[in-house]
Amino acid sequence: MYKMGWTTVESVLKPGRYFLQGNEACAEGAIAAGCNYYGGYPITPSSEIMERICERFAGLGGRCVFKQMEDEIASIASCIGASWAGAKAMTATSGPGLSLMIENIGYAIMTETPVVIVDVQRAGPSTGQATRPAQGDVMQVRWGPHGDHQIIALSPWSVQEMYDQTIRAFNLAERFRVPVFLLGEEAVAHLRENVDVPTETRIYNRLRPQDGEPPFGLAKVPPMPAFGQGHKVLVTGSTHDEWGYRRTSSAQAQEKLVTRLSTKVTDHLDEIIEVEEHFCDGDELDILVVAFGFTARSAWRAVKAVRQEGTRAGLLRLKTIWPFPEEAVRQLTLRSRAVLVPEMNRGQVLREVQRVASQAQGYNKTDGEVIVPEEIRQAVQEARS
Amino acid sequence: MKPSIKTQGLTESILSFVRPEVFPTPFCPGCGHGVLLGAILRAIADLGWEMDEMLFVSGIGCAAWIPSPHFAADTLHVTHGRAVVFATGAKLFNPALKVVVIGGDGDLASIGGNHLIHAARRNLDLTAICANNRIYGMTGGQVTPTTPPGIRTATTPQGNTEPPFDLCRLVAGAGASYVARYSTYHIRPLIRSLKRALTHEGFAFVEVLSPCPTQYGRRNKLPQPEEMLRLMKEECVNLQRAEGMSKEELEGKTLIGEFVS
């Protein structure tokens, strides 16, 4: 019996504490969220996700399909096909594979197909350093596909969040009919930590159309039919009207569709955006550190250290990167004298922060090593002087 | 439903398989794709199948428009070259779907060539129909991997210098368990073959030679559709008949029939 919308289900794993690798936790989170299709292609440093799914799907009851495809283009395409057949689909990859997937991710955006894409970031560009962490794909996940659009990207900082945020990625994909990225790094993917699995899991299942509801219109997030149920669905990556008929020379149809593809996300920022404030109490901060992913772990340690030295420092951790948590950044930076954005790239999130806080400075590192707390501590002191 | 002037040529039995409001088709005068559209629907009608149990997946190009939006079924009109792998995901997750991929030679054999051979190797229960007009029609008549040597296209103004793929041998070599070739001239054996392909369990591939007078014909002194059709008929030699022919006699001929069944 299909249950639409929010529902609470028993966790698939027995509740309790597990010692897992980040990639394993991601696979378990997917299963907890109801993932039942995985199409993938091997790539370091994400392959353990595929291997864990392959092993676990085999032992699960019900309809669960794992397929290793011939390349990443095929992986994401098979996920989108499965999603329209009714699946909760996921694939995982890293930079070079993500580059191959981009066109079909644009297709998923245009056809409003729920799909989860895990990008375990490694040092690029190109083949780069396959086993080394980086945060250089922030802009690629946002702007990879051509044309105007919105996607959602989440940034886990722990193995626990590789589990929790994978569940959240599925829920957001189902809720908003949009591709959702889990943007991890090699460091968090290969880290081993405890993961607590609760008794129950909150999941969201996509809405199904009632009589006469079009699959691509009227509602901000329209209900989504599945193939094989007599809906005679027309799905196309071309500009289309609310019933899926191609409208490739209508200015009105193009404007209406492209606008809705964005506003269905941007009208629900409260539901999508999650940030975490650490040590941000008090009226004014000497310095605010804005960080995400693995780097936020080091930032947390560094902020704690400089506070012990008497600096009023705070940390804003971005759990959601896209859509960008502009309002949260604005509120905190307004009462911060200095702002520091440490990241394992040449300043991708920094520019977003600077849009609302021109005083922001970056600490950037692209040598394939994680940023350690001492580096951020020093950067904080320099930014203050 | 009474056939309107727009859907003339489609008999009562298959009128319910189409969305009449989208007719006439966008295909040029003399294009073979409309004939193939009718042949596919007649094969489905002959089998007594319902459109509600079918999924048609197509990529980009003229042939991709055969099912989308004409067919009153679930249709997935995807990115260029990727129809086979979108279809793979849908079929794997819901094996009850009868999944048919329809694409042109550029779509299935050029940009999508890797997916085609892997689908054949995998031998998943899909039917792929390649409307081979040996040219990129929609983008203005450029050379494809099936364009014969010497043929003038927008990107081979002096004549094509590359040898073409024999798609049936390619797909058969990759492991497909049903492989056949016909043309839009050979309509009755084509419908018979499509029925066998649709009911075949495993990867079935049917190549259908389809004339393109607009892009291929005009550049090669064949602007008249009936002339292209006549030449296509003369070019095609049935497999059985070819057995008794010499190498010289078979020069420039294209074999039709069932290569793997």
C-alpha cells in the first residue's frame, strides 16, 4: 500500500550504535530512506557506496534493483528511468563521473525527476588526485547543467550525517521533484565513526496524481505519476506544457516552466535550508567562521581554541549549501566584525558569502590535504589583525 | 473514433493507440518514419497488446518523434543517445513494462553506440528499433556512422570517406538475441519482424532503412521520394536469396531478413 507524503517507518537497520565508514553510512541512509534502485559505475573515492548497496540489496526483501552500468552517463540515465517507473533512485560518483552525468542531471531538473546523486569530492580538475579530498565541486553541482535552474545540495560533516543527510536528500528529492546532491569529500567518506540508528525514520514519498491532475503544472510541485499505471505520461526534456506536450517555440511556455523550476525550490527555503550555529551567542562577534563539510570539523576546533584565547569567535556551519543559506549568513555577518570562509578550493563558497558580507575573507587550500584546526586558528588571527 | 483527414492511413484498430490531436506528424514528405510509425502500431495491434502496458523511450532526432508525442502510451523522450539506458532503468525496476526504444542511426549508433552494444551484451528484455536514414535529418543533413561511402552530406561535401557500421552485425556480435533488418518498403515482413522482436525475450534489435529525401536525397540527386524508395528496394537483398549470389552480385547490396532469431 503506497503512502504519499510524510510517513514514519521502522528503521531498516536494527536500532543501535554502529561503527561505519562514511560511504557505508551513506548506503545505509539510502536504504533507510527507501532507496530501491541504484545504478552506478566504479570511481574512487565513492565505490564503497555501490559495493555496500549491492551487498545489502541482495539481502533485503521487496523490489530492490542494483545495476552496475557501462559508464556514469548510463548510471544516472538508468536512475531517472527507474524513478519514472516508481523507484527511489540513487547513484554515487566523484568529479570525473559527475562531469559525465551533468547533461542527464539537467534532464532530471527539466523533467522534475526525484533522484539522489552522491558526489564524494576528490582533488581535481580532471583525474587530479583520486584518493585525496577537495571541495572543488561546489559550483559544478550548482551550475553544471546548462540553463537556469535550482538544485539542492547538502554537506555532511560526519559519518552520522552521511547517514542522516542521505535520508534527508531522498526526502527533499521526493518532496520537491528535484535532483538532490549529497556533497561529501573523500575525508568524510573514508572516515570511520559511530553512527546511531534510531528506532524510526521519517520519510517522504512523492505525491501521486488524483484524477485530472497534470504531471507538470498547476501545483508548484506537481504530483508525479509512474509508468505502467495507465497515465499515458509524456515526459520530455524539451520545453513542455503541464501535460508534457512539447512547446518548443512558445515564449510563454518556456518562461512559465523555467520560472516554476526555480520557484518551487526558492519558495520553500525554510523547509530546505539547515544551518548550525556554534558559539554564536552574544551581541557581537570579533569573527565569524563560515564553513561546511569536513572543513567545518577543523573550524569548530579552531573557533573553540581562539575563544579560549579571548577572541569572540563563532562558527556558522552550512548543512545545506544550495540553495545558499543567504539569510542565515546575512543575519550573523551583520554582527561580526570579520568573516572567514575556509574551504578546500579557490574560494567557491567565499564568493557566495561576499554577496551578503563584503568583509568576508577566504582561507583556501587545494593541495589535496584537509585543512587542519591550527591553519584555521592562524587564519582567524590574521583576519582579525 | 472516426479517422479524420489528419490520421488517414491509420485503421480503426490502431486509432486508439495514438493521440489524434498531435497529427499530422512533423515528418517531411517522403520520409519513411511515418510508415514505420504505422508498422509499429500495427504490430502491437496484431499482438493484441494494450498501450497501457507499454513504455516507449526515445532520444533526440527525427526518429525519436515517432512515439513522442504520437503514441497514446507512457513515453520518455530523453537526451541524445541515451534512450537505451533510460529504458534499462525503467525495465529493471518494473519488469512488467513492455519497453520499446525507438531512435535514429545518429542517436542509437553514434552518440549512443556504447549503450547499444552494452544493452545487446546484457540481453535485457528490451526491443530497440533503429530508423536508419543514414543521415542526421533534424540538424540539417550531416554524415552519420551509417552513411555509405561517397555520399554527400552537409559535412562531407566531397562525398563520405569513412566506411559505415553494419548495425546488425555490430549488435549481433555484441550478443543481441534477436536481430533483423528491413526497410519501410518491405512493410509486411517488417511488421512480422516487429512482432517477433516485441514478443522476443531478451534484447531485440530491428534496423529499418527509412528514406530521407529532404536531407539525404536532395544532396545526392535523389529528391524524389518514389525514386529513393525504388532504389532502396533494389538495394535490399533477402538473406536466403543472397546465399545463391556471387560476391560481385552482392556488391553495394544490403542484406535484409533475420540475422539472429
